[in-house]
Amino acid sequence: MVDYDVIVVGGGISGLLSALVLSKHGKKVLVLEKDSVVGGNCNSYNIDGFQVDTGPHAITHLKEGPLKRIMDGYFNYMPMFVDYGTYYVRTEKGLSKIPSNIKEFVTFDVLPPKDRLILSQSLTKALTLMTFGMVDDKQSVYDALPNGLSKDTCDFVNAIAYFLSGKSMKDTSVHRVMYGSSFIRDSVSEDIFGDVAVNNSYTSIITEKLSHKYLTSHLSTLGRLATNKVSHAQAYPRGGLKTLLNAVLYSLPETVEIRTGTRVEKILTKDGKAAGVATGSESFTADFVVYSGFVKSLASLVSLPHEYAEKLSTIEQTTSLTVWIGLSGKMKEFDYIGSEVWFKEWAYWAMPVSNYDPCIAPKGGQLVGFTFVLKGKNNLESEKKRAMDIIEMAVPGIGKHIEMTHFQVTVPEKAAVTINGYFTGQRSPIGNLYLVGTDTDKRSMGVTRAAYSVLELMKVMREDNKL
């Protein structure tokens, strides 16, 4: 007799959401986490009276997306979310709203007038072609840009690419920018908990393409050229990321056991199928195993087919440096709800998170997180100093208000959404071994992408008669 119905390897948000959903479908679940705390990148902790998250976050697709579905179906209580606000770009002149539709592009005076017109035309063309499936998803932003753009414009586009994919515009696809800018919305599979017969006949495809629903949907996408909003259905959890994590933990039934400080050394197999795991001192058996760690490291835990292991080696990742700055008082430069991008010298994405909830900072103070993408293998201490210099350049005089500085180096997502980057999907080549996390599904980003992967996990497990 097995010890558990399912063992979840890894107690990050993907693993915890998997444990939540599986347990509420009647499974006895063991979660094993190598660190002393669970939550992974979805967590918060205290530094000198300021509550910092594990990197700044925007929770996307909250209107009808994957996390909303999981919360509605499985949470015992809902965390409170605050509307995300506005995306800005900061220059020496101050803040300007990042354009999200044609009208805003035309009036975006951060860039030269000629470049704005060229970009507007390129955006219209790209969205029209994508709407009708006429753009190769391998086409890079760099290749799609017209010639003759100024350095500022190229730097701006490159910064946006880095924050949407973790890589430069040469490695970021046009598709990624369109989805990340909400011109095209990610969708959730409608048949995750049902069996839908798929008819791929030529007649059915033509009928679908000409259907009222199809045409309405695509005309709606084109209509976003005039009405699009980058922060569509985005929010931040009041109280910080730990409130979202706590909601997940509170919703777990007694049939879920969590062990922290427990590193899985091996995934056990029997007759070619996963049958449990071994830690340094114990082993546990289960009907199936869900692996939510870095898929790139899976080959160190279980023997994999050579071709599959080779594919895992092509997974691309990004490392980020987040600088949390606690201010002694509120600065007028950060008097807004939302986030900002600085794109010159070394780009950052910043959020004054205490503006969503003053309790995140000491009374009268303010907390701002600045995230940079680390490139190459430069000395970390020199990169920290460089980051502080960039922040001082972008916000002159900020130094005299700083009373707390805290650095985080993280891999924000387990796989970067690049042109040639690999994503595994939920099935592994080992029977009864399933995969979940931000390296198994490329839709959206962060917690939302993790939630997409969990819903897809439920779908394939249902197809395999495991649920």
C-alpha cells in the first residue's frame, strides 16, 4: 500500500496550488520543500520594518483567468486585490503613461514624432496579421522593427522586451509583446474538466473560421488598437504577496501534509513509472508524483530519455536583481498607483508597493522595489552598486530619503519566453510523473502562468484517468 496518493516535489506557488486542487479532488497529498519556508517567489518577509515581496509582482488576468478560476473553485476565502493602476515610463522629464493603443502611441512624446508614427503603423500591421494567423511565432521584435528608428526608441522597445520575456528584443517574439501588452488576451482551455471531442476535418475548420463567434472575437482583437489597456484585469494583493500565499495555505484540507527543509534526492520508479521519492534519510511511495521544481534539473533526479534530456537543456532562464528601497517619507516622484520603467543605461521595472497598502511600510514611510535583469556574469557587488547609481540617476535626490536597502537575486520564472526557449508541458516521458510550473506553460507570467500550468495539469490528469 502506498503512503500517499500523490507527492508534490517543491512547495512554490505551483506546487501548493497543485496540492490544493488535487486534495480537493479527494487525494492525500505530501508536499516536500527543500527550503525552510514554502511559497517560492510568491512570498513576503520583513526587513527593518518594511515588508518586501520576493520581487515586485503584478497579478494578471484576474477577471476570468486561471488564478481566478482556481480561487473561485478551491479557495476557502479570497484575498483582497487592489486595482493595479497604470504603467509609466520615467525619463529625465518625469513620468509618462506607457502607450497601449494607437492614440497613445501617437501622443507619446518620450519618443521622436517620426518613430511614434512608424511604431503605430508597425503595431497595426502586426496585430492585423496576428489576428488572422499570418505571423510566424518565431519572428523576433528586432526583425519586425522598421529601419531608421532612434537609439532611444530601440532602447525603449528593448526594455519592454526584457520585462516581458527576460531577454532582449532579438530573442523576444512579436507574439510575446502582443500578449504581454494585452492586445491579444491569453485564453484558458474551456475543457479542462470535461471531455471535448475534437473534429479536425477540413469542413469543421472552415465552419469555425467563418462562425459569428470567431469573427466577433477577431474583430474585437483589432478593436483594441483603439481601446486597449495594458493593465487589463491586473491587481496587487492587499497586504502583499504573503496574503495570497496565506489564502492558499489556509484553504488546504487536512489531507495535505507539508514538510519543509526536505530535499528530494531521487524520484523512485517501478516498471518504468514514478512510484515515489527518496530524500536524504527517508523514502515515500505514491500513486503518482508531481514535480514542481526546475524542470531543467529533472535529469538529476530520474533517468530520462536522451532526446528529452537534451530538450530540457535548451530551457532558457533569466536572473534578476531586485533592489528594495525603504524611504523615510513619501516622495512626490512615487505618488502614483502602478509601476514604472526606466529604459536608459540599464533598464529597471519599479513599483511603489506601499502605495497599495500603507501597512507594508512603517508609518509615514514608503517602499519601492526596483528590478533589473542581470546580463552576463559580472561581479554581483559591482552590479548592485551600478543599480544604485541608475536609481539615483533616474530619481535624483532619492539617496537622502533612504533608510533601508535590501537586495534579492532571483530567477523570477523557471523559463524565459524566448523564440527558441523550450517549454515541457505537463506530461513527462516517465509514467505517473507530471510536471507543473512556469517552465511548463508559456502563457502570461509569474503567479498567473503558474496557475495556467496547474489547470493544464488537471486537464491532462483527467485525460489520463487520474482524477
